[in-house]
Amino acid sequence: MQAPGSILLHLDSSARTPERIKLARQLADDVGAEVTGQPCLLTALMRYPFAMEGAGAAVATMQELDREVIDKIRKLFHQLAGGHGRLHWAEPQADGPWGFARQALYADLMILGQRDADDPAAAELPSDFVSSAVLDSGRPALILPYTGAIGTVGRTVLVAWKETRTSARALSAALPWLQRAGQVHAVGFGEDVDAPLLSLQAYLRAHGVELRTHAGGPEDSDVGERLLSMAADVGADLLVMGCYGHGRTREWVLGGATRTVLASMTLPVLMSH
């Protein structure tokens, strides 16, 4: 698997957007990727549809609020991009969050941020924006937590392994990080995990990656918490895992571990569906 050549960076007015821009710039330097900074948020009229029923002045006020937010994001992006030749600004999509997954079809990797319900900007996006972007696009996403400093990503990596398509896709997307990491760990949950972990060890060895394996215990409702706990125990700065979900009447129902990690993540997570 080649390093990502095209990255779609999600931009909004949340407090952690600067961290995402800085990481995108770092990746552009490290792997030579082209980064598209894509502002993506619900318009004020989408958030406050009652304004449509008021006077035209109310609608104009909502539209002016949108312009102010986009101008703020644009200024921040250009300030932190610093004229970097590989970081490019894109104008907002007319269909907001629903167009973001479509744009991701033309990228090797998305950079997203964990939702922080306490951030005043949280209302700019649907609560399931991150999971929907991953599940709808089928593209891998590097998701940053909303707390804690983000340093170099991928020095110590923990892979959550299960013999599924989603885990295999996440592993493939993570190979550029695994090949540069100082330590790589993998954990499996449930019964009879030894054979799959040995197979994974042999596969990664063929790619020049030495792997330490761990049996994580039963596969139950606590898997997400135990996975994050193990990431802390091994000092991981990147967690790699499949994103599990199935469609139900125009919405996605997430698997338990996926839901837990997205809600409680304490380190960057590389997910793929």
C-alpha cells in the first residue's frame, strides 16, 4: 500500500480544527500528499429553518452568518497552511455534510475530528457526521480526538484485528504508518484468536513490519473500553480498526466498539469501512 497521495481535510469552526490543519501539513511534508481543505458545515438556514418563515431580512442575516464563518475558517486555513504548496483551499459544497462523503471518493484519506458536544461549533454538523463520512464513502479516515496534544502520529501503533473486510481495509490503509513505526501491536478479542494473530504477524512480516500480538479477552460489550485501555498501556499514538455499521432506513447503526471508540477516543484513530 502506497502512502496517501490525496488527502481530504475537514474544516469547520471548532476549536480543534487547527490541530487537523497542522497534522495535514505534517503529512504533506512526510509523504508528499496533496491536501484539500474542505470547509463543511450545515448552513444557518439548515440549523434554524424557522428563519425561512420570517422576513427576508432574517434569511439575509442567516446567510451573512454563514459568510462570516467561512471567512473565519478560510483565514485560519491560510494562516496555518502558510503558503504550503501542497495544501489547497476548496470552496464549500452546496449540499454541506452530504457532499463531503462524495468528495472523499476522490481522496486516499480523510482527516476528521471527533465530535465534542461541548464545543459551540458542534451544531454546525449532524451528530453522526464522522461515522457517516466513513461509512458512506468507504474511504479510510484519520480521526483526531477533541482533547490532548497531537504530536507525531504512528510511532507506536495498536491494530484491532478481526478477520473481516473492514479490518483488512483499515490495515491496508495503515501500512505506510506501520512500516515506519517503532513498535506495532495487534490485539484480537474472542475465542481462538491465536491463529488469526499469527497469520497477521506473518502477513505484516512480509511487509517489513514486526508485530507484537495480544489476546484481548472475550468479545463483549466492553471491547471498546478495553481497546482504548490497551492503547494507553502500550503507549500507542495511533489506533487502527475497522468501522462497523449497517444501514437502516437512511441511517447507519454502529457496532458497539466503533460507537465507544468514536465517543471516548483518547488518541488518533485510523478507521475504514
